[in-house]
Amino acid sequence: MTIDEIKNKLRNAGVVGAGGAGFPTYAKLNEQAETIILNCAECEPLLRLHRQLLKLHAPEILKAFSLIKETVGADRAVVGIKEEYRSTVKAVKEVLPRFPGITLKTLSSSYPMGDEVVLIYETTGKVIRPGGLPIDEGVAVFNVETMFNAYRALFLNIPVTEKFLTLVGEVRNPVTVRVPIGTPIGEAVEMAGGASTPDPVYFTGGPMMGQLADPEDVVTKTTNAVLVLPSDHKLVLKKKADPSVQLNRAASICCQCRMCTELCPRHLLGHPIEPHLFMRAAANRDFQKLNPFLNTWFCSGCGLCELYSCPQGLQPRTLITLYKNGLRQRRIKAPSEPETGRVSAARALRKAPEERLAARLNLSGYVHPAPIDESSRGVGRVRIPFSQHIGVYAHPIVIVGNRVAKGEVVAAAPEKTLSVNIHSSIDGIVEEINEKQVVIRIRG
């Protein structure tokens, strides 16, 4: 297949990054890519999905990965896996001889190893410039489930209608399930035996970068996990904290110890993000120097500063996010030529071990296998958003009352835009359409 043929297949099948912001995968296929990386670093504590999926489907995933390498003409293809994922490493090693252009790189069990910028440095030694894209350095990164979806689209002509989802925390039977896109979060949790606490709070994503969710929120193409916690857990209280109170706390107790900066993964790679300077300027309303505020654009939002580094329990990431949103609303852009430093000589000694991080977050008791169940789970009704990815919303092409089959396009990507198709995730009848989503109920 040519690069255009692959792009069309991926766009039509609705393949986007199966995590993060959901960047359309076809748009990452670029002949400037000298190195492509398969990300199996499972960035956050408690997540299991990628290592499980790669262990079970290594031949299929590497087949798609190899095809993309050949198509874009990349010189290198690297599979990055944490060394502790021994059974997954073994599964990959067993099939690697069938794909001579692909190599394996084992990684340390530290956070945030799955961050794109960190992973690229660990596997290639290249530093992505602040605010830059991986392709600027000739690199493209794909996560495991994205590549699994690419395999299904390219070789089996199956669009993206389902999502693998790890259900952990205060659930009776931690498990990784396969659910239709548009499944309500609360209904998905019941597939793990339901919540085991009387006052459950739901996080979508991991404990570090995840967001509070309502049981009626739905699973999208980027939902990797649902973490259930009791309402008095420290992570819940942190998420619900009043930013104005946090700003006042920073003004009274931030001692400028620099730990938030010294352990910041992006700062250690030479990016001009210094949370301690931001905290000093924000807490004291000191606007004489703008760099501490403008450089917040280069924060990855990993949360290490507030959930691991700060001895006072302050929340630099939360306040930085607040200020970034303010800059965005005022259309103030990131510095076009930011100052960059060298990679810190102490970087290797300042990584956050994942096991220690889990203990610091009071999550050690939730570290369970959460075995994968590949059988498709049925639901009676789905609410499928038209936007599950970076770029332009897909436009609905069905009307209320239409009968649709699983895999049928219900919203089409506008031509010549960064977008992908959206498909029905069940056989059903279109019950409702609004500007944001289509609701489909199962037939009968």
C-alpha cells in the first residue's frame, strides 16, 4: 500500500491515538519520519492495557508497525517496553525475528516514562524542542492500542467501534474489558463487579493525569482506564481543591525548595519550565517578569510536582493549568523561540520510581493484575460523541429513526480537514442527535 492508501484507510476507519488527546493517526504518517516508536511504557501507575494487549497480539501489532515503517521509509522502528513487563517483553522477542527492521528497547519503571518527549529521549537520545512536535526531529510515536486498531483497519477493514478499558481501584473484580464506544462510565464499572465503596468517585485515565468523571460520562476512543476511589481519598480531595485556596497556601508556605523544578521531567530535558519560579510569581502576584507565566506552555501536566515532589503538598500543576487556560482564552501564544538548556547530568538519578509513586499516592493496595477479557461486552444504549480527537468534529450523516449496523459510519470527517469518521458501536436505532453526539439504542 502507498502512504496515501494507508492514510485513507486509517481516516475512514476512525483510527486516532488511543489515549491522550486522540491525534488522528493518519496525520502522523510522514516521510520525514526517520524513526518510529511503539509506546508500551504505560505511563501511569495501575494501568495494564498496553502491556496486556501487546502480549496477546504481538504478531498483529508488529505487522502493522512494520508496514508503517516501510511505507514512510523510516530507518528505525523501536518498541519501547518497561523492563518489568517481562511476559510482554518475552512475547515481543519471540516474534521479532519475523520483523527484521524492528528493535526492542527496555525502559526503567519510572514516571512519566510513557510521556512522548521522555520516551523519545530514552529510546533515541533526541530532545524535542520546547513546544515542538516529534516529527521536527524525524520521530513519530504510536501507542500499542492505536497500532492494534491500525492493524484491524489496514488488514481486516474493521473500523474503531470498541475500546479496551482497565477498571481498577475500589471495584470488586479489577479487569480490563472491551466495551462499545459510548458506553456510560457507570455501566462499565458494573462489568468489574461494581464499586466496592459506598461513596465512589470516578477518574477517567490514570491517577496522575486523569480527570474526575460522572457515571453518565461515556467511554471514548481515548479512555484507557476508569479508576474508582472513595470520596475521602487524597487524590479526590486534591482534584476538588479550590484553586484560590491553593494560591493562598502557596503564598504562605511555599519555601522555594525547588523540588518541583529539580524533579520536573521536562526541566531535566532542558525545557524552560520552572514550577518554583511560577509559584513564587503567582503567589505574590508578581508580574514584573513574564517568563514564569509564559513558560507554563511547556508544562506537560504530568502532575509529578504536586503529587510526588512538593514536601508541602502544594499544587503547582493545578495552578499552572489554570494560568495556561487564561493565556489560551486571551490568545496569548507560547514563546516562539524559548530558551533551552542542556539535559541535566543528574537526570538519571531524579526519576520517580513507579512503585514509590504508587505508595506516595496511597494506591499500593490497588495494584492488581486486572486480567484482560477480550470478549465484546454488550450495552443497551450508547452515546457517541462527534468529537473524540484533535481536529474538526465529524458531521452526522444519519437521522433519528435510522437503523444502523455496528461499524457503519454515523458521522463523516469533513473533506480536507484534520478529522476522522465516527462509527456506530452497536447494531441499533438512532434515538437522538444533537450538536455533540448521536444516541443509539440496541434493536429490540
